[in-house]
Amino acid sequence: MPQDLPPAGGYEPIQYKRNLPARGFRPSLVLLGVAGIMTYGFWKVGKGIREQNELAREKMWSRIHLIPLLTAEEDRDLVRRHFADQAREKELLGSSTSPYNSDRFVRPTYAVTPSKASN
């Protein structure tokens, strides 16, 4: 019985690759698109951070400029309370006494705060 042999010149090459067209965009275009979107997003975030910093700086300077006004208002309130306390003491005791050696106004070392803080 004769042996089975390949044909003369060999067999044709086997096609194992599929020749399908590539669907969608090329990966380089997708990468460029994503990079562009991310660059735009980072740019907008940077602008937002700069704006927040500017608003915080403006808020700080407005508070700094209001400190003298708020201090004066607090001083007026403390003096009003001091004189009211002296008047109440004079009404109750008949005379005004002081635990200090001078009649000079001494700023209290404690602050009177309302029981209900309004926020």
C-alpha cells in the first residue's frame, strides 16, 4: 500500500487571520480626544481653585477691615453693661463700691454670651 504524501510544491498556506475592517476610531484619536477633554477639565478646575482663593482672600480682608468697627461696638456694649451694673449696685446697696484701687474702667476678662446662639 503506497504512503500518502503531500502534493508536489507543498500545501497552500492556511489562512488563520480574519480580514475584518476595524470598527470605531483609531486608538490614537481616542487617546487624543480623552487627553483634550482632561486638559479642558483640569483648566476649568484650576480656574475654579483660583476663584475660590480670590474669594477667600477677599473675605479675609473684609473681616480684617471690620475688626475696628466690631471692637468699638463690643467696647460700647461693655461700657453700657458696666454702667448698668453700677446703677443696679447703687440702687441695691445705696452706694457704689469698687473692688479695684482706681476708678479706671477695667475690661472684663470674661465674655457674656447669649444662651441661644443664632447661626
